[in-house]
Amino acid sequence: MGSRRRVAERRRTGPAVVGGVIAVAAAGIGAYALYGGGAQAEGRTAAAHKAVRTGPLTATEVVSTAGRFLTAWQQGAPDRAAAATSDAAAAAALLGAYAKDAHLTHVTLTQGTPRAGKVPFSVTATVSYQGLSRPLAYDSALTVVRRAADGAPVVDWHAAVVHPDLKDGDRLVTGESGTPPVKALDRDGGVLSAAKYPSMASVLDGLREKYGKKAGGRAGVELRVVRGAASKKAELPDKTLVELSKGTPGTVRTTLSPSLQSAAEQQVAKQQKASVVVMRPSTGEILAVANTGHGFDTALQGSLAPGSTMKVITSSLLIDKGLASVDKPHPCPKTFTYGGWTFHNDDDFEIKDGTFRASFARSCNTAFISQAGKLKDDDLTRQAQEVFGLARDDWAIGVPSFDGAVPVQSAAQKAASLIGQGGVRMNPLNMASVASTVRTGGFRQPYLVAPSTDHRKLATASRTLSAATLAQLRELMRYTAASGTAAQAMAGLGPDYGAKTGSAEVDGQQKPNGWFTAYRGDLAAAGVVQAGGHGGDTAGPIVASLLKAGD
């Protein structure tokens, strides 16, 4: 009892402070103890505990937390708003810069109806800078979560809460644009705009980033997203949100075909998440680029497993090494085990006494997996790099792009790579280039802006396929377009054509990504429909319609 009396006496003069920590008793929340003084001398120490709230968030917690955050933000109290988030330091910096650097005033935030912890809200504000002003309006959303330390409801902080175009580390800045605007033209001299071609938004941003200063323009004043280190590493260009005064644009001509670009926009709009690229094999010119979603440019910068379209490259390797030949017998069992993994064909089909032609046309996985043990770990990587010009990070198409990844792998992952899974990653631009290489017999790096514009050097491949291998590869793709998994989509487009379908399994997706790559005459194209199903049914009609539109 003596110890308890001393605690009570000490608290009359204020909370006990030991090593800078204030010890406070909170009835009904948890046990407490004071460290040092008489309590420790009497040997009656105890650990401080505080109950952590758990369980699903209540509707009241979600609404009140969102309201507290939005109210403080609207009132221009960034520190108070930041205190309601999971990362007070990052939130305070970005919210403080909303007024200081972005020069946004008269902010009004209107909270929408919450759903499962996510609260949508609308933003209206005025951008004011050196006597210039423009309205700004956009929609955003926040998510309320429980803080790990104590279970208190807080806003899960990410920069996208402030504006959906922001990635973590990015900033909003109003001032003279760092890069002058550009007037982008199609191959015929027509002006390209995001209003006319929705998929062009990210391409136009990339053109401005690269050519704004080179094209002779003069900067204007604007509110823009200034990318941070992570976004720059991902090659995301700065983005203009509001233009307060126009600069003088420079002019950049692209290789895009207005008719094919329009057709591509219409085709991808038929799917929820589709991307496509059309190019001219004889030159490398990119004629169309389109994405259903008008944010990230999957067509040029995506990094997705290409599934069985990768079998074009793998087939060239097997034929080169004498491990396959068009009309020679080739195994296609229902399953094949390699490296501890058992690989299956679609619906476990098999081809008894079949040829390599039949296996390629029906996209038999085990026909390729069965050859893994006869290949070196780096064989596929070298074939992709040396013949098809892929996966070397040296393409310079005129805007940010990804030129594929085919890492050296072993055991089961090596086998998976042969059928476009494992660590292999591609996008429609890469696979259109693969079809182009087969069509012409040699790699020509794709480009959206002619290299003569800025005297940049295009990537080259160190070798070409032998005439014998090339002839067999073309025959495989021709047969697949005429009688294989690509036949329905390519009907009526022959005889000067070739195609390959693909489906790539993705964790967490009910349906695979559907791929299709093909050429016809002097056009090549490739597309992907994410979570769409088999490539012949989803991406195939998109690609085939564009090859036909090029007539």
C-alpha cells in the first residue's frame, strides 16, 4: 500500500517523466506502471500496455476519419490533416505544398458515399500564379485503415489521395513549365491530340519530355505533376494538369497513321483492358498505339508474361539447334515434368504421333517443355537478344518504352520461360517487333519518331536467322494463321500472313491474359487483353481488324 500512496502523491505534481516518456494511467484501456522513483525501488515494476483496437472498421469510424482529414485539408491545416493519416510526415509535406508550391486556393472537398473503407471525394480549387488563375476540378479517393500501432482509424496515405495522377514521391508545382510544349503531328501532318485519340495522352507527355526543348518551343505557365525518383526510374514523364498561359510549341512529326490510330482506338474500346501496337516491318515505323485505359501505357511500357506468343522465339531456337523441324515427329504429351514442376497443356490435350507443325499450331506447351533439358540456361536469353533485339534495354523509339525481359533461368523456371511464363516479360510493342522480325528476316528497332529528328542511334541485332530456320518459322506462323489457333481471327487475310496466339496465367486472375501477334504484307501487330481469356478469341480480332484496315 505504501507504494500505491507514493504513486498518488507523485501524480499530484504532474505526470511522471522518465527518460522523456510521460506515463499516464487510462482507466478501462489497459494496465500501466511508472518507471523509476519509489515504484522501482520497491521492486514493483510492470510493463505498460495499451489495448489495440481490432476488427473491421465501423461506418462511423470511416466517415468521421475521412471527414476529419478532408476538413483539415480544406481549411488549409496540413499538419492537422496529416495527423489523421498513416504517414504524417509525408502527408504534411505534400499537403503543405498544395498551397505553397501548387498555388491552389479556394479549395472545396466534397465527400462521397463510402464503400468498404474507401471514400470517394471531389475537389474544386483555383490555380493562382502571378496574376493568372484557372479553375481545377477532379475526383479522388481515400481509404481508411487501422493503424498498426494502436488500431486507430487513419487515412492510408499515398500521394494519389491528393491527386490521382500522383505517385509516391511526386509533387504538384505551378510555375513556368520546365519543358516547352510540343505540337505532335501524325505522318500526314495532322495534329495529334488526346481529345481525338485518347490513348495519345501518355505518348504526348513523353514526346514533350524528350523533344520540348529540342523542337524550338517556349515554356508556358502551368500546374503540373513533377515526378520523383521512383517515377523517373519507371520513365514516367511530368504531366500537365492545368495550363495558365500557353507557351510556344515546337513541332514534332511522328510515324503514326491517322487512319490506323483511329481504328486502334475503336478496337481497344471494345474490351475492358486491351492494348495494341501496329508497325511496318520493312522500316520499323510504329503506325498505331492504343490502350483501353488512358493512364499507364501498357502497349509501349507494359511488362507482362507473353504466354505462348513467346513460342515464336523458342521455335527459332529449337530449329536452329536441330531440336525441332516443321514436319518431323515431335512429342506433345498431356503433361511433362521438368525441374520438379509438372506442366500441362490446355485441358490436358495431347497430339499422338504429331509433328512440330501440329504442336506449334495448337500451342502445345509440352512440346516445348520437353526440350528444356537439351538447352543451356542462357540459350533463350541469347536468342531473344541476338536475333530479335529484345531485353537489352537499348531501344530508343522516341518516347519511354520497355524492350522486354528474358532473364537467364534454370530448372523449372527455364522450362516455363520457353512458353512465355517464368521471368519472361513483354508488351505489345515487343511482340509486334517479333512478328516483324519473322516477316522481314531481320530485326529493325521500332520507332515512333524518326531517328533523323534528333540523330539518335537505333538498336541493332548481332545476327539474323539462317535462311532454313527463317523459312520454317514463317511456315509455322502461316499454318497457325490458316489452320491453327489463329485461324478464326485471321480468316480471309491470307495468304501472305502469319500469326501466333497466347494465353498467360496470372496469379489472382480468374482468366488468363490473351495475346496475339501477327503479320500481313508489310504490317505487323500485337495485342493483349488482360484477364480476357484465350488470345485467339480476345486479342486476335483486334489485331486482325487492324491488319485488314491497313489495306
